[in-house]
Amino acid sequence: MISSESWHTRLTRDKSNTLLLIGAALLVLLPQMGHLPLWVSLVCAATLLWRTVLTLRGKRLPPSIILLPAACLAMAGILREYHTILGRDAGVAMLAMLVAFKMLEMHAKRDLFVVVFLCFFIMLTNFLYSQSIGTGAMMFLSLIVLVTAQLTFQFTGQVPPLRRRLLLGSIIVGCAVPLAVVLFVVFPRVTGPLWGMPGDAGAGRTGLSDQMAPGNMASLAQNDDPAFRVHFLDPMPAQEQLYWRAVVLSDFDGRTWTRGRRTRLTRAAVTLHGPPIRHQITLEAASARWLFALDLPARMPQLPGHQIGVTREFEIATDRPLAQRVRYDAVSYPSYELEAEPELDDAFRWVQLPVNTNPRARAWGAELAQIADPQQRIAAVLRRFHRESFVYTLEPPLLPGNDTIDDFLYGTRAGFCEHYAGAFVFLMRASGLPARVVTGYQGGELNPVDGFVTVRQSDAHAWAEVWVRNRGWIRVDPTAAVAPERVRRGLASAITPPAPFGIPGLQTLVELRNSNALFSSLRFHLSAINNSWNQWVLNYTPERQRGVMETLTDMFGNLRTLLGILAIAILAAIGRKVRQRTRGDPIDVLYSALCRQLGKRGLVRAPDEGPTAFAARVRAAPLEGRDAILRFLALYSDYKYAAHAATPDLPATLKTLLNESR
């Protein structure tokens, strides 16, 4: 078996440099594989593999007559895939192809640098998809490898070992970190990105929709991605009070609930009770425009660069989709009376039902209309949901017909929150009571490490609101009648999720993992770290920057004082470094200077090479001033190893020889 050391010695310098660049390109392209089409990833991988084989075997690169048609065919494939060559996804795919094919066309040193700088640019595009800590760590590692590759091409003499080059690249990147931190803190921030993002910037983000049909919520509930995080400034309400209001649905066509027409809130016909609940919400980027708040929001959130509106139904929305994570303050009152009047304006809108559909549900509604007290009507439906064999499930049977409410109530009797909310609102309207569907999220997981509540897409929920004379719109959650644990303790307590990949054994492992205290503690700590990254790095807005600068100004008097302190600290560090250098043996300092001088001339001393062995290589090299160099090395070797005390004039003699060797 060939050892790694002997294998390394068999590689020429050009081969090892090329393999290092291929490895750096692969490291940069790997995170993009999840965003690129499969065929693009395969083409890039095959091209890099082809280049690796050609390098190891010492074969010639393919001619332009092969590369040019292949590159044009690849670009045509990207155009067909995305129907454009502009935008985030198409642009990243084009860059990936460009790097891969450029690897097969490296004939000069400048081609190496072209590939390096293309890799730098592709590395930055990763942040268009994810700005997590993991992405940052991966890009930091890629940066070190790319800088190492760039340094490798700069050496004109003997190239140091790879480990030493990686160390040097790490030191260079590490030295840049303090400057990057200072620039991050003090460089003027702008609202939004520095460039206009294309239309696909929000692609791939799932979230709450502005319509509801059977199965919509159930599919969203299987997504554990965070929707938003909440930090309560006042005591946190009980779990069953955590209703995060978003969309109110009024129109029903027999299958799908939609929003219908909307009017802006001009007069708040609401009476608020009890103390307010102040909270800060960090909302993840989404393709929707909704802003969430604890039901019922009492103050419109403020977002710089966005126009925010509130409808009469207390829906809060921005003027455009949220392409990046935002944070805002909210104030809510869990206890309230909304439109508690003798008569409801536009009441006909809230009792409309599609004609000639769901006859059995209509008949039940007519029976409910015989109950004079609206509260008793509501209770009658909830009792039936609770007592009869209704099932709460993430995998409800399909309802393919036109009478979806009848099929659910008298057929399958198995559904998720949207089934129960939709059927309940239908029954209330059929009985003559104004009713509507409200969608949003319910619940959330409290992280004991940082005190934030994480609301996930799996917490998506639908409930009902019924208007009662002189009491207004009251919230009714029919799901709680079927699965009360869903509201009290969350979805995981009410439903056993389907086994991963359909393998029952994996479900047992997942349950053991979730019940393990050590794993839960680790998960909470990782979530807290990720949340801190989001709060202090990704949400470093212009407003927060002004606050930081004001704090620094108060602490140090003014910015000039701060800059002066930074300058003094830098000068002190430089002075300390100089003192450390001058504190050593002056003869060793002169020897180090000679080695640096020879290294610049192409003769690099190996770390384990002594002055005698180094002198043998100097004797064989065609160097100017060789006699002075050999005399210097002989005197230094005698001083270090012959146990002779240094004569008073030895430093001056070595310094003279050093000058003669230049």
C-alpha cells in the first residue's frame, strides 16, 4: 500500500495545485447541490471528476471544439429549465456550470485565479438561500481553503507542505475577522439588501395561505420549520390562549374557503379587557404578507420600509411579501369584545352558503335554528363532536365530491383542524348565526434556555368565530372538542405523527429521541444559539445600529474617543509584536533574516532543516553572494552546535555577511 506521504511525493507541483483547486471548488459547490436541478449537479460533478482523472493521469485537456458545444448545450439546458438566465436560481446554476467547464480550460496561471474568484462569488451566493450559523461555518471553511489555494499559486520557489499552507490561510482569514466585525458594526446599514432581489428570491418558502381547503393545514402541519419566534415582555399567557391571528375567511364555494372582499379598519369597534400582553415577534421570511400577533392585536406593528394595513377583521398585512426575516413589537389583549353591538353591519355576508350543496348539514343547521340561545347552539355542535366517533388525524381521507361537509360529518368523520372549523362555520351559518373561519397558529414551544417561544409551521391551525348579539365575535375552537390536548399541549400530544419514510421502527426512535432529557436540552441550547444569531446578526437593522452607536457614544464620550482607543490598541499590539521579536537572541534574529531573504529568492528552508543541510543546498544553487551566505551559515552552525561562546564581534560580522549576500 502506498502511504499518503509517498503518494504526495509522486505528484508534481502543478498536479497538487490543480487537485487543491478542484477540492476547493467542490467544497464551494456542495452546499449549492440542494438548490440546483439534479442534472446540473450531475454535470458539475462529472466535469470535476473528469478534470481530476485528467490531472492524475497527466492527460491533455479537451480541445475547444468539444468544450464550446458542451458549454452551449449546458447553458441552453439552464435556459429551458428556468425560462431565463436572470434571477437567483438561474444565475447560480450558470455560475456553477461556468466554474465546472472553466476547470477543463485552465492553460495559464490567470485561469487559476479566474476559477478562484468565481468560487469566491459562488460562495457568497449561498447566503441568498440560507443565512444560518451552519451556512456561515461552511462558508468560513470554504474561505480558508480558497485563500490557501490562492496562496499556493503565489509561491515561486519551493511550496510549503499543505498543512502549513492551510495554517497560513487560516491565519490570514483570522486576521481579517476583527476588521470584518468592526465594519459590520459601524458600516452604515440600509433597509433591505444592497441590490434588488429578483422575483424568485422568496421561492421555496412555505407558509400559511389565504385560502383553506380540506388537507391544506394537514400538509403544512408536517413541516417543523419555524414560522416565527416570540419574546414576551409581560407574563406569558397559558398555552390554550396562544392563538396567533392571521387570516379571516368569509367565502365558501362548497370546497374552499377564501377571504372575499376587505375594508380597512377605520373605527375600532372593540372593547379591550384585562392587562395588555407586550411581545416581540421575529418572523421568518415567507412568500405571504401576513404579520402575526397574539389574538387580539391592539396596536399596528411598525416595519421600516413597509406599509402596513389592518383590516376590519383585524388582519395585519404588509404591502409586499417579506423576503427576509423581520422583527416587530406587538401589543395584544387576550380578553376582548369585538363588534359587540345589537346589530351586525353586513351580516348577510357572514351567513352566505353555496346553494344546492351539503343537504344533510343544512338540515342539521335547521334543527339547530330551533334553539333560541346562540350559546346553546354552539354547545350542541361541540357536544356532538366530542361524544360521537369523530377522529382528529393528520392523514384524513380524501373528500372528492361536491358535498365535502356532508361527506365529513356523515361519512369519514376523520379530519384535521380545517375540517372541523369549516364544518362548524357551515353549521352555524345554516342555523342563521354569522360565522367565519380564522386561520393562523396555535400554541408554541417555550425554550427554557433563552425564554423565547418558537411557533412552527406544524402549529398552523384553523378555528371559528361566531357573532352573538351584544357579545360580538367570540372565538370557538371545534378542534378542542375532539382533541383537547391539541390546544393545551400542542399537536404532538394530540396526534402520533406518521413514521418517517413509512418505516414504523423509525417512529419509535423518534419518540425515544424526543423523550430523552439530554437530547431535549441539546436541542434547546442549539435553538437558543440559532435564535441569538438571528437576533443579533441577521436582525442588525439600521435602528439597532443607531442604538449600538448611541450606547458606544455614551460609554466613550464620542466616536472620536472610540476610534482613538482602537488606534491605541492596534499600536500597542504592534509594539508588543516588535518587542517580542527584538527580545530574542540577536544572532538568531540575523539567521531568520537570512532565511527570509533566501526564501524570497526561491530557496525556502524546510522547517526541519538545520544550517549545515541548508548550506549544502545553497552550495548547489546558482545564487549571487553565495560565498557570503556559506560563510554566514558556517559561523552560525559553529555558534549553535560547536559549544563556542560568541565573540563580541560575531553579530557585526554576521550582519556584514548578510548585507553582502543580498
